[in-house]
Amino acid sequence: MLRVLCLSFVLFASSISMATAFDIEAMTDNERAIFRSEVRDYLLENPEIILEVVALIEERRAQQAAEAELMLVADNFEEIFNDGHSYIGGNPDGDITVVEFLDYQCGFCKRAFPEVTALLEGDPNVRLIVKEFPILGEASVLASRYAIATKEVHGDEAYRGVHDSLMVARGGINEEALERLSDQMDLDHAAILEEMYSDDTAAIIEANRELASTLQVAGTPAFVIGDQIVRGFIELPQLREVVRQERADQG
């Protein structure tokens, strides 16, 4: 099918260029047959043209996709970067913002955790925003509710401690495990528990889900770095390269 489409594209382009020399509509059936035969023979003798057309089409598609994502980020700028409820770490005044959608039950999110940590430690001018995006079942929702509630009750420092602990935790997440974590961190678990099931906590999770849907983010981890959307796990060198590109684009 792709070959047919490419061939059609070439034929169309060829016909347009030749239209300056004669009127194709005025061609007889015999002239059309000769013309098509000549084009076919030329393509058979020069098959690399089809590869060039494929490359051109793919390049244009990639450019269109990139432009569409730029618009997505621009149209949802406030929800992405200034929602008023997400945790902000790294350098709050950094010149590049990395937004991460994550799930505490996600294995790839756990793999991304040391990469993001290393990025922040190695680049003091990066701002981090964490979007709680639980998509892997009730345990994921429970963990996100707990982290959000901890931030509301005890503030950003406690949230960071809880976040880091949940990212490196092994095994299932349940209410007993979260209560033990509260005890270890000397947190008011009763207050956290009450906040976990509040309408405000539920609204934050729902807002993050709606934003992810708008940005066409269906899995975790996912990142918005500057005005680029990166879906899936990436290692530290890739993270650094995207940050470098964003800085270069900012001039």
C-alpha cells in the first residue's frame, strides 16, 4: 500500500510539473497510455526516487506531529506548568521545566526515578513538576492519594520524602504499608487518611487524568520538557539532550 501511495504521489507530482508544457486533460487515451508507460519505466529505472518520496512524506509527517504537540503544550500551558497543586522540585526558578506523569506501581517509572534524580543533581537550573497519574489499579490510586494528602497536610518536604520512598518501594502498596511509612516519617497518619478521601484529592487526580488525555498521554512515565512531549522511559543522556535542545531553542 505504501508503495502504491508513493507511486501515486510521484505520478501526481510529475503530472503537475508537465502541466506547464501541455494540457493533460486534452491528451488522448493513447497519449495517456504512453505517458503512464514512460513514468513507469522511469521509476523502474530509478527506484531510489520512491525512497526519496517516502523519506519526504515521513519528514513532513514528523514535522506536522511536532507542530501539533507544540500547540498541545501551548494550549494547555497553565494546566501543565502552573496548576497550583502539583509538587514542584529541583530549582523552582529554573530555566527549563520537566513535568513527569507517573504511577508508583509502574516499573518504568521506578527505573526513571534515579535518572530524573541525577538530572536534577547535575543541573541546578531544572524545575521539576510531578503529576500524580495512577493508571495501574487501586494500589496506584491509593499511593497517589497518600502522596497528595501528605503534601496537603505536611507540605512539600514531606511529600518529597513520601514520593522518594514510594518510588523505591518493592512489593504491593496497601493501607498498612502506608501507615508504617507515616510512622517512619513521623507523619500524622490520621490527618493524611482523612485528606486522602477528600473531594480535593479526588479532583487533583481527575484533573491530571484529563490533562493526560488531552496531551495524548496514555502510559507512564511521560514527560513534558519545555514544549516537547516525551512518552515513555528515557535514560539520563536522553533527558539531558532534550533539556539541552530546549535551552538552545530558548536562545
